[in-house]
Amino acid sequence: MFEKSLERLAEQILALDEASLASLWNKYKNRMENFDTSKEWEKSVIIFFIINAVRVKNKIFNEQIMQLQETQTGDKKPPGDVPYLKRIK
């Protein structure tokens, strides 16, 4: 039962839009940094880490997709934000 509850919660979180979550990041970061013993503070910490979890999940997902595409096409991209340029004759 506990595991099913976590799975349902994960499904709901996955349905959230990262851009909308990102707009709440500062609010919950600031709330978390102002410790008190309330349930609201505890919820703020959980929400902050949920937002970060979605961001990290998306970053890992995107990196893995890029690696798969590079493997399939044979393209190697340089590290960082430098655009990949290919000489065409």
C-alpha cells in the first residue's frame, strides 16, 4: 500500500510542468532557509526537493537522450555550450 502511494505521487509529480515548478523554486528555497518548527516549513522543504528532483531528472533524461542520438548518428559534440560545427565540402 505504501509503495502504491509513492507510485501515485510520482505519477502526479511527473505530470507537473518543469517551467511552472521553476517559477516556485525561489519561494520555497527562501521559505526553507527560514527555519521554524511548523508543518508549513516541513512542507516547504519537501516541495523544494521535489522541484529539484524534477529538474535533475529532466537534466539526466536530456543528457541520456543526447548520448543515444550521438551514438546512433556517430556525431561527437564538444563539451560545454560551444556549437558543433562540421566542415562540408
